[in-house]
Amino acid sequence: MRQSIGLTFGATALATLLLSGVVQAGDDVTEVEMRDYEYHPAELEVTAGATVRWVNAEKRTSHDVYFADEDQGSERLFPGESWERTFDEPGTYSYHCRPHENRDMEGVITVVPAE
């Protein structure tokens, strides 16, 4: 009986994290899901030195992560694939999905100095 309660609690906690769109995946790695033609969360604040991992959680659609101000980003990510970037400098980093610009698929990473 205890094992079943523990699994239920664990599944509930994981579901809560996934629904919030942010899952801490280790030391200074934060995940952003790409689903329903949106980034979840669309706005994120991290400290300098943190890594963000974008994960395509769609069933059939590919997306990318493109930083137009820097002319750099990921290749197309198919369902289940991911891409990471480490943010060393404080600042505001806007990005979007090139294949789905017409859907306003956009996000912002705000990097604050590490204390």
C-alpha cells in the first residue's frame, strides 16, 4: 500500500512540474517544452551560467529555436528531440520558431547576474 501511495504522489508531483512548463533537470538546467505551437513557459528568467534545454513535446510537428538578433539557433527538432544553450552573459534573449512564425511562436529568456 505504501508503494502505491508513493507512486501516486510522485506522479502527481511530476505532472505538476510538467504542467507548469518548467522542470529542473539537474544543476542549472531548465527545460522549456514546445507543445501546442507554443513554448512552455514562453518567458523564463535564469541566472548567468544556466543552461536551457528546449524539448519538442509535440506528437507530429517539428519546431526550432532561433535567436534572430544573433542569427543562431537550433536545427529543426522533431518530436522527442531537444537542444540546449548555456547563457553566460546577462541580458534579454528573444527567440522564435522559424517554421511557425505565423503562429507567433515566440519566447524570451532573461539572464540575470549570478550572485
